[in-house]
Amino acid sequence: MTRSPPPDRPSPFAATRWSLVATASGSDETARTALGDLCRGYAYPLYAFARRLGRSTEDAEDLVQSFFAEVMETGMLERADPERGRFRTFLLTAFRNHASKAREREAAWKRGGRARHVSLDAEDGEARYRLEPAHLATAEHLFERRYALVLLDRARERVATRYRSGSAEKAERFEALKPVLEGDRTPSYRVLGERLGLSETAVKVAVHRLRGQLREALRAEVADTVDDPTRIDDEIRHLRDVLARREGVSPG
């Protein structure tokens, strides 16, 4: 468990808040790499948002491309104010503002021959979009669902990296147990135990530990997207509610 800093020391949160934005706001190679990763990670949620608003496949692709071109070329992230709240709110608000002036911006973007900074496969994006649940009627709900899944995927990758960078035994154990993190049906604990040379009890402990690590990783991801550490739990609850709506479940 992470201990809180002593009362007479400043909280370290100020140095890490909105790290998705902070890391990508500079001009060095590290910042450019972080910005590229940021754009690629959130391209599809914005594409799905634009499609649900009624944009055509081509228009949605161009809108996302021009938005991230603006992000990269104008230093938009450097002007972003973490004190204003959650990263998902900032991202959607900025995209909405961009879309409201889309015709002028897209025309200028195309005339200028600007490079496509984000690799967005419209065919793949459209294939994914056709699988989106119809009951998520609004573009906002669809965006939030995809945003939540991006954070969950990032959390899973954190856990995977931790195991894969360890011993061969740990890596093998993770590969056998990772369906637990992905929500897939897993073999019985007995079958897993036979595969890994562990007792059923040991497998239960390993699964419990893995799920705990995923919760910690998700909390770390969410911490990087809110302006105040007291909002982390609220944001996690919100994301869980969003994902519950995916299956048509009404949050309690």
C-alpha cells in the first residue's frame, strides 16, 4: 500500500497530475513520442464520437486527423489547464470546439498538405464502429465507453510489462492467467494449476494478486487524468458505470 507523504512535505501529486498532457507538452524527442502515443491511443474514441454524430467514415477520419494535427502544430496541450478537471472532459471539449469549425480547419489542413500525424485506419475503425452497441444512443456515451477502455487497456499493459520483464517463470504464469485481466473465460483453477505446477489454492492466490495489481494499475492511470487526487475514486466509479452501460446494465 502506498503511504501518504508526511504532513510537512508537499504532496507528490502535483508533479504527476495530467501526466498524459504534461509529458507531451514539451518540444524534445521524449515529448514528441509521448504525444504520438497519446494521439494514437485516443484516435478511435474520437472517431467513434464523430461517427455517432452522423459524420461519414471519410469525414470522421479527416476530422480526427485534423484535430491531432492542430494539437501537434499549435501547442494546444501547453495551454491546457489541469486545474480545470478531468482529461476526458478536456479532450472531448477540445474536439467539440475543433469540430464546430471543422469545415474551415479541414480545408486549410488539406490545402496546406500537412502530414498525417496519426495512423488511423478508417477501414479498421469502421469495422470496430459497426460492432459498437446500438443502445449507447449518444455520441458522448460512446466516447466515454471507448475512453474507459483505453485506460483499462493501458492498465493491463502496465501489469503485463511488470510480469514480462521478470523471470521466465513469472512471464509464463502471467500468460496463463492474463485472460483474467481481459475478461475472458478462463480454465478452472484445477486446470491452471496442473498447467503451472501449482495447487488450486496457489492459483486462487495468484489470480487474486493479479486482479489487485490491475486495480492498482488502473488507479495509477486514472490518477494521471484528474486534477485532484480526491477525485480518483469518483472517476473510477464513473468509468465502471460507463462500462456497465456497455452491456445494457443500469448502474446501481
